[in-house]
Amino acid sequence: MTLDLLATLDIVDDDVRAVVDAYLADPRPRMVAFGDGYRIDPAAAVEAHPFANQLLRQPWATDELRRAAVRAAILLARPEQAV
């Protein structure tokens, strides 16, 4: 999971932030490169995370709360190594 890559420094917080930004700018499913040789589909990560998936549909959710929910989903997702 992405959290494991943070622990080993294969990715850093800026990498995660860039994926969150990419998803919030365009939530369509697609692979996004991040870190050193990894990629992830942030839309699939959000879809698989019950809290994030539900929260993003709420009109009362603030931008800050949306960002935190997407970040949580990405941190718990399993990125792929880029080929």
C-alpha cells in the first residue's frame, strides 16, 4: 500500500499531494505516475475507500475535507510499479 512506500521513502508527501491534486482536477479513472517508478489510479482508490467514496458525494463537504478523504484513499491503495 502507498503507506508502505512512504515508510521506505520510495515516495514522499509531495508525490501523494500531486496524485491528490490530479484526482481533484480530473476525477476520471486513469493511471497517474508518482514517486520513483510507481503509478496509481486515484479514481479506483477513492471508489474502493468507503468513507472517501461517500464523502465526495456530499454537497456539504469542504475542499479541505475532500482533499483529506482522497489522500486517505490513496494512502491505503496499492500502487503498481511502472513497467
